[in-house]
Amino acid sequence: MKRVALIGMPNTGKSTLFNKISGSSAKVGNWPGVTVDLLSVKTMFGGELIELIDLPGIYGLSGYSEDEKVVADFIKNNQIDHIFYVANSTQLDRQLELMLELKKFNIPLTLVANMIDEAKAFGIEIDFKVLEQCLQTEIIPISAKYGQGFEKLHQKPKKNLPQKKQIIELDQVVKKTIHYPARLNNQNTKKLDALFLNPAFGLPIFLFIIFGVFQFVFSAGQPIQEWMSNFFFLIQENYLIPLLSPLNSMLQSFIIDGVYAGLTTVAAFVPIIILFFFIMTIIEDSGYFSRAAFLMDKIMEKMGLDGRAFVMMLMGFGCNVPALMGTKIMRTKEIRFLTMLVIPFSLCSARLQVFLFLIAAFFSPTHGALVLFSLYLLSFFSIFITAIIFKNKYQSNEPLVLELPPYRFPTTRQILIRGWHEVKHFLNRASKFIVLGVIVVWALTHFPAGYEPASEQTYAGVIGNFFHPIFDPIGIDQLLVIALIFGFIAKEILIGALAVIFGLEGQALSSHLVELFNHGQAISFMIFTLIYTPCLSTIATLKNESKDRTLTILSIFWSLGLAWLMSFIFYQIYLHI
């Protein structure tokens, strides 16, 4: 089986091309460093089965960042039958040098000139036939985004063109083959940058955009969540309960109050999560987040970080795991470790599910968006505090080099692929951690047998009472402690655990929580959930990526202490107002 590698600089559309060829759903975004590890898939291409490899974007083979080392080591130590060098057609003059470096390995190589649609829009004219002769390399112009040029791409790649013993002067080649207009047709980009990168208005605009996303998600998503909850309740009442009626009461409770209640309560929020990521996909692929990173660089510098770290934090709002893996783009070990320490404070989609449920129960949609926005601000504050405290431990003076891509609008296909990727990720976690979690929670709340579920005599009650002195000052009930313990495995389990603990689901669970707890307790619980120990997957990734046990232990215990302190401050203020 032939092995074909996709190689190129960051933000050239390699992952988009990878998805287009393979039908896969690798994460696609309009900022550098999205591909953070090797992506591999076996697929039919050019009439034969191949192994397609998507490598991280690099600027050179002699760099010292982790992603550059990954690519260089892979090329040197693995059999590669063909290289597709993916380049941005609007920046060919700057991207051909890396291609010449790759040609020194004597591996058959095709230059895939991507984004020809953007080059045309900018008024850039490229004589690909002459360029192919000058570079002695097969060139295929395409638009991975819209599928242009794929007919030629799917043809069997040519072997290396006959190589002439000559030194290629890139400057002369570029002058001969690429014509740039006197003024690039990028007026829209300049106008938008003048607004979004404005020192006075840039940051308020960023905060307004994020708040607008939350407001829309709540307004549009809450009715969907209520419909899903009612749907699952009807299934339970009309079909599940009659079907299970011949079984004994304990087994009925296990299936209905344990597995079904836990999973359906979490599943009811899947449409809202999808909606959130659809919107974030549009913002991400537009190129705006790269501007946000550039805008935040001065603030991040005071924290011992830079704009690249901010990009990883933004990735962490989807999931902390790929964000931690993405720290390979950091140029020094020190700034990478500090970034890895603060990423788990990014409000990931798993925690978002918890907050959406609780906020919808305790607050109106208008106030709910404000509460969620405040939690995101607290997330940034936790990052800021952590970075300030530990920046001397992980000190680095590396300057920021960040490429700002042009503004783009994602295709419907890209949006749908991203949505499906998030659904698949949720379902994978549900089949592992969440199912196991709700089963264990049910067992703790129903054993020893003979006592009222979740009473003080059950195992859950005993554990909750043990931790009560620690959590009582922050307003967290004994039974909520059980949910928090299992939230260490996966934050999605929290809502499922609450459904199992109280034997309710959906709207019934929401109403019950409102009766038991006040707004202060609810917010304190959310603050603690936001900041405390990252999930098991995050911790495992941090350990594997850093290879540093001290950093891993520090991340666990520092987040626990900070979570308790933040919740304590808020709850005590709430009690005394």
C-alpha cells in the first residue's frame, strides 16, 4: 500500500484537502496549527488503496518547535511513496522554499496549489505551466474548499519530472511566473482589520461577538432542549415503563433511573452543543480568531504567554485535549508548559453542557446568557491568575510570529462536517465514560439495599457526609459532591449523575434542583465545576504531551485549590449581601 503525505505550511488547507480526499472529519479551522498530530486514514485514491497522512503545518525542516520535529522525523524515519506539498496560491512566493527543501529527500512530489479561487479574487495571475518547468515539479491548481481541480488530483501522480542539474533562483522564478497586481484586491480585509484590530475597539468587539454567540445559543437552543426532554419523557412513560413492568423493582430502577435517566438528560443538550459549534465553526474558519490572538498578544505577554497560547485557549473551548496537543506549535519548552498549565481552565464543551442545563433551570434566557458570559470571563480570569503566579517558573522571551490569513466564509459542507465531528466525539464519550459513570452513581445511591435512594445510609450519603465539612462553606450539598467526584472522569457525567441521584430527568430534574438550591448555590457549583480538576482525558493528555509528572500533579492540585477559593469567595459574598 502506498503512503501519501500531505505537507505544507500552516493554514494552507491541508486538513480541508485531507477531509475532501478521505471523507474524514479532521478538524478544520482558519488559523495556524490546527493539525496537532499525525492524522492517518486508508482510502481509495487514483483507483488504488492508499494510506493518506496529514502532517502538522511547518515553516521549515530545521526549526525547533515540536511540530517541525514531528514532520522532519517522520520524513526521515518512515517510508513515503509520494508527497503532496500543499501551498497557498496567494502566497506561493513565500512557500516555494520549503518545497525545495522537501525535494532534497528525492521523494516523488506534487505541488498542490490550493486556494486558486482566492488568488483569482486578489487579481493574482500564475503561469502554472512555466512554473512547473522552472521548478521541475508537477503542479495541480485546486480549491479544496470548493472541489475545483480534483479531477486532475485523482489521476495517478506523475513521477518526478526530469531533474536538471541547476540552481533554482526562486526570486527569478517568481518574477517570471507570478504576477501580483499593483494593489492587491484585499480592501475588504483591510477594512475589517482596521475595525477588529483597532487598539480601542478591538477587544470590546471580541467580547460583544462572544456574548452574541451565547445569547443566540440560549434563545434558539432552549426550546430545542425542552422538546428533546419532553420527547425522552414520553418514550419513558409510554414505552419503556410498560415494557419493563414485568421486571423486579430494583432492575427497573437501574434501567430507568440509572442508565436511561442519566444518558437522556445529557443527550437532550446535544442539539444545543451542535448549534454552538456550528456558529463557532463560522467564526473560526473566517480568520477572526487569528486576529483575536494578535489583538490579545500584548495582554498575554504580561502573563508570560503570547498570541499563540491564546489560539490554543480558544481551541480549548471546544475540547481541552486537542488544545493541549496543539501546544506543539510553541517555540520553547517553557512557554509550552505554561500554556499547558492554563488550557484546562478554558470552558470546554463538556462543561458547557453542565452550565446550559443549570442556567436554563435557574435563570431566564436573557439572564442566562449573561451568567454564561460571566463564566467565560471567569475562565479567562483563572487563566490570567495562574499564568501570573507561575510565569517566573516557566519564563520565556520568545517573540510572537503569527500569520494572519484572509477572511473566509466556510462552506455548508465544512460546517456540517464539524457538527458531525462533535456529535461523534460526544457519542464516543457517552459509550465509555458516561455510561460507566451513571451506572456507578446509581450503585452508590441505591446500596446498601433497604434504604431510601441517595439517603445518608447509602454509600453516596456516607461519601458526601465525609466531604461535607470541606464543601459546606462553598454551598455545595453532600449529594452534589458525588456528582463532582464523577465529573473528574468526564464533565458530561455531572448532569447524568444528578439525574441518577435524584431519580429524575429533564424538566422534572430542573424543577427539583430549583426547589432544593438557591441561585448562590447553583452559581457556586458552576464556578467549582469550571475551575476544578480537569477530566481524566485532559490529565492523561497533559501527562503524555509534557512527559513531566510535576506539571501534571501541579495542574490537578492547583485547579482544586483555586476552584475552592473562587467558590468560597463568591458564596460568602452572596450570603452576606
